Amino acid sequence: MTAVLYAVIYAALLVFGVSTVVRAVGYARAPVHLRWELYPVPHEPSERLKHGGSYFEISEWWTEPRRPNLAAEVGWMAREILFLKGLWDANRPLWFRSFPFHFGLYLLAGTGGLLVVAAVGSLAAPAALAGTAGLVLRGLYRVTAVGGFALVLVGSAGLLHRRLTDPTLRTYTTPGDIFNLLFFLAALGLVALGLVARPVGSPGLLTVTIGLLTFDTGVRVEPVLAAGLFASALLVAYIPLTHMSHFVAKYFTYHAVRWDDAPLRDNGKLAAKLAEYLTYRPTWSAAHMKADGVKTWAEVAAANPAEGARK
């Protein structure tokens, strides 16, 4: 049974890694999206960020070198990723449900990293982890584990309640959304229950992690904890196969759509792509656009749709 659990966990991590890379490559190779160019863009210098300006304010801007403010961009992304700042500003009642869920996942991911460090340290330098360093490390992953499980479970329950009771949100709720939240509640709830209810001295997360790294099938994981780890492994493999892979899409949404305002003259590769796209022959259902599959995109874009609407 332990060998099966280890195999499932390794397979789930492999599926997660491969699927995430496939998603990222797919987004990177997708056709160029229409850029928003809505200001302020975080990579503008701070003096222009204050009033929402851009480099287009500079007289003869094309003669000046561009100096993107990468520090400001990283800071903005950190606030958005860690604290969901956009949701806080736009929909605060939903933030109080979504933030615990997402931040709890970050804590659990950190717990996994700390457990791996502790497991490797226990195998490679057991004496070093027998003292203060080991005490601090164990304390850290226990705190992040308790906080992570609590926040994810509270957040999942809150999001589920909101989707089932809010008339506006219910319109956009699919059976898949409900299933996903129930999946999180069931999988992580089982792990939390297994950790709390396991007999004293039975294998905990660190022992299981060490066993996983050494493939020690002699570790006897309690049934409830084993069921939770099995379900959580399936959840990890499942996430990048669904729309929950937005953690990958977010990078491209911001950097290739919202914030990409680089001049075309500086990007020959992008210019070549756009020139190719203008030769496509689109078919759109909007009759006034006259995109009949015969005209090229360049011809459609150059036409005045108002003239067709008046005829």
C-alpha cells in the first residue's frame, strides 16, 4: 500500500510539472493578443506612475532609450499574487473568501518545500538537524502546515457558500466549479484529519517525506492520512489540467496583454508575426464587418464598418 502511495505521489508531481510546462509553452506560442495599453503600467518610472502617464509623453520618444521600471513591476506582481490586491480593490466581499484560499495554498506549498529540506537534512546531516536548526525548521513547517490547512479549508468553504448563495455569482458557476471546491475540501480535510487523529508515534509528514525520498515501503501510514495524501496527489495532478491553471496564464495576461507597450520598431519578430496575421482571411458573424473569408484581415481593418451599416 505504501509503495502505491509513493508511486501515485511521484506520478502526480510529474503530471503537474509536465502539464504546467505544456500550458506555458502553449500560451507563449499563441497568436499575439490585442494589447490593452491602459495606463499606468507598473514598469513606467515612478514620476509617471503617479499620474498614470507613459513614455509617449516624451517629445520624440522614439529617440530616447526605454528604461522599464522592473522593480515597480515586481512589487506590483508580488502584491497581486500574494495578497490579491486587484480583488481587494474591486470586490472586497469576495476577497475575504478568496484570499484565505490562495494564501493557504502558498503556505502549503511552502510547507512542502520545508519538509523536503528537513528530510534531506535528516538523511544527509542528521547531527545538524538534531539541534537548534532542526528545532527551528520543524517549528516553521508546523506553523505553515497548520495555517495552510486552516486557511484553505476556510477559504474553500467560503467560496463554495458564496457560489451557492450569491445570485450574481451563481450565474457564472458551473458544476466543475463546485466539484473543484469540494475536491479541495475533501482532499485537504482528510490530510488534516489524518494528522490530528493519528496515534502518537505513528508516521507524520516528515517521516512520510523521508520515506518518499528513499522509497522506504516499510513506513506504515495511517489509513485516513494515506487516503488524504492519495487524494491530495490526485488534486495536484488535476489542477493544471483545468481552468485552475490560471496561475500560469496570469503571467502572460499581465506581461503580454496588459503591460506590453513596447514599440513595434524594437521588435522585428513581433512585426513579422503581425504582418503574417494581416494576411489571414477571417470569418466573423458580425455582418457589418464583412469578414467573409475572402477579404484579408488588413482589408477588413482598413474598411469603415459604418459605411456598411448605412447601406
